[in-house]
Amino acid sequence: MRQMQEPTFLILTALAAGPQHGYGVITDVERISEGQVRLRAGTLYAAFDRLQEEGLIAEDREEIVDGRVRRYYRLTGDGATRLAAEAERLRRHARAATARLRALGAGGTA
């Protein structure tokens, strides 16, 4: 399985909380990443297209707000499985790094 890029991981993490529209995902990703990742709308919607093609997310519903369509997206079962696998992969790497830092005497917590 291919390693997931950070923006993809964060988009899927945002959608794991429930269906969201694009702006909601943008603000949630910024919050989750503590301001380190700021998605642009064009980047997000290109990612949405790719993630839909891969079956990781799906359209949930549409609303009309101020005369404009607001489309909501949700995580699919395959998306949840893929996100869980990536989270576990990252946990394993973090544990290995923490153990080595402790052995080095550099601290760190697990």
C-alpha cells in the first residue's frame, strides 16, 4: 500500500468526523494540523475528485445556501479502512523514533 500524503491524510481525518462541505474541510484541516496545513480550494476539490475516483470518499448531499450549491462529502468504508491503516503506519514510525530517541538520551514520549 502506497504511503498517503499529509493533505490526503488530513482531509480523510476531517471527514472521519462526519460529512462536511469544502470550506468545512479546509477549516477543519487547518485546525487538526494546528495551522501547519492550509488547503486552497482548487487543491481541495482536485483531491476530492481523486479520492472519489479511488472510492475513499463519496458525495453525501447538496444544499442550496444563498443561491449556491454546497456539496457535502463523506468518508466511505474503504476510506475509513485506508485512514486507519495509515494512522497505524504513522504510529509504528513514531514509536520507533521515540524508542531510539530515548536510547540516545534525547527524551521523547510514546
